[in-house]
Amino acid sequence: MKNIYKNSQQNIKKAKRLLKKNKVIAVPTETVYGLAGNAYSSSSIKKIYKLKKRPKINPLIIHYYDIKSAKRDVYINKDFLKLYKKFSPGPITFILKKKKKSKVSYLANANLKTIAIRFPRNKIIRSLLKILEFPLAIPSANISSALSPVSSQDVLDEFGNKIKFILDDGQTNIGLESTVISLYDKIQIIRPGLINLKQIKQVLKKQISSLKKTNRIVSPGILKKHYSPGIPIELNSKKKDYNAAFIVLGKKYKKDKDVFNLSKNNNLNEAARKLYKTLRKIKNLGYKKINVVKIPNIKIGIAINDRLKKAAN
Ligand code: TXA
Ligand code: MG
């Protein structure tokens, strides 16, 4: 299909050429699809903010192939090394102090003292990062506050012809954005994801807090309204309202055109994978309201509930 490019040596090279010219392209990761641009180039960062209609105070995550390249831009510490060893490459983002001599555009990290860095696991984005001489700023490939894309078709849905080059890798594996953890000043999870607080505590062997409402300021981008399909959502529903779509989990729900089951087996990873796709489908079908059953607040269910709460705001 138009603008969609399959995984091949040739297309990875084409992506490299475009990025070197400071163009913005769409790429797969294991979490969600993103818009990628040269993190060292202010002109490419400006394009990303413009395409996403993103407030300039909301910093981007910088994606690297390995520690060696990340060390050019941030000061690493012991906690980082422990978590990196256990979870990277993978769906976790670390906030660390930016080096003075870093070449990351100040526009990419909203002129903060810190940068968020991530080492994605997806093979295609990794093979691209490996051959680039600069890291990539990659926010999720959606208009600010809208639903994140989990397939290249979703990216087309969001941007139409404005994104001319989308590297395709089918449906993403995880379906929710990476866990974001601050390792600067105070250790704190500022966005829940597949890798959860419990696992992180086990690795660091210390107490850490999840984000409190009062110190939201550490992440300017944690906007209240986010991940939104643009229709009212009611959470913890026991049944559906008239004419609403009903998002459910488990075996007990009968098949019905208005019922959208995230996982018949109550598998929360499957539910996470299907969440954005289901919300997008419901929106495209023209429903005016969504009811969602209670989702267990454990493991990746914590991240599902975080996104649903913000989508419902
Ligand atoms: O899974 C992911 O992380 C995806 C894929 C594409 O890698 N990316 C992603 O990026 O979700 P984005 O831009 O949609 O979300 C980045 C989040 C925002 O909430 C932003 O505020 C926060 O990370 N963030 C980035 N840099 C930060 C910093 N220096 N300090 C605090 N928060 C930061
Ligand atoms: Mg996003």
C-alpha cells in the first residue's frame, strides 16, 4: 500500500537516507508505532512537534542502539545499569541527566536538565538505529492527546499523506507505551507499562514510588487527557448503556455486535495488545459512548487502567 514499506535491507537504507536529510518517518517499535526524526537536528524535531500538534513543553524520548551511543548524551548511574541489564533492549524508558556536551536538540527535551532515553527491542528499528550516526527522537505516531497507533494502517489513519514513509512490521507486540522511570534526583515511575513497579523494585532492591498527582511536574507530558478516542468513556461498568460499545474481558460475555472482548481468557497482555486497536475500531464505527468493565489492577492491567483513565478524562 501507498507510503507503507516492508522490512528489507533496501528500505532500511532508504529510511536512513530520509533521516539523514532530517525528514520525519514512521517506524515500528515493540510498544507502539512512532514518528522518528534525527534527535541532533532541531529542524527535524520541529517537524515532529508540528505534525503531532504537540505542546512544546512535552519532551520526546530519545532512542538508542546501545549504551555506548547513549553515553554521549546522558550521565548513567548504577540503578540505570541494573535496569538496563535486566530489561533493555525493551519497553522501558529512563530519565537521566543530560550532558552539557550532548548534541540532542534542546527542543527535543523541552529544554529540561534531563533526557528520556530508550533502547527499543523491535528488530526493524534496531537495525535502523545500528546504522545511524545519531539517535532518534520517537514519540508515538498520533496527533497529541489522541490514540496511539499499533499498526502502520493506524499511522495512515492519523496522518494520511503527511507521512510519506512508514516502515511496516505488522501489529505491535505489546500495544501500550513503554514504562517511564525517572532515575534523576528521585526514583519514580512516571508512566506505568509492561515492566511494572514490582519487577523494578526486585532489581533495584529498594523502595520506589509511583507518580503522585502532586509531582506530575517531573513529566510535563503526562497530560491529564490523553490516549483519547474522542468519545465519552465510562469505566468500571457492569453493563452497557443504550447504543454504547461495551469493552469486556473474560468468557462470560455473549457475542454481540456491541461487545468488544479484549481477551476471552482474561489474559491481560492480550488485552493490552488489543486496547488501542479496539478503541480505534469503536471510534471508526461511529459509536457515541463506550462502557468498559473493571480491569484487574495488576501487572500490565495497571498500565491499561492508567491509559483508560486518561482516555476517559
Ligand atoms: O513506547 C514508547 O515509549 C513510545 C515508542 C514510540 O517508543 N514512545 C512514546 O513517546 O510513548 P511519547 O512521546 O508519546 O511519550 C513520551 C513520554 C511523555 O509523557 C513525556 O512527557 C515523557 O515521556 N518524557 C520525555 N522526556 C522526559 C523528560 N526529560 N522528563 C520527564 N518526562 C519525559
Ligand atoms: Mg504518546
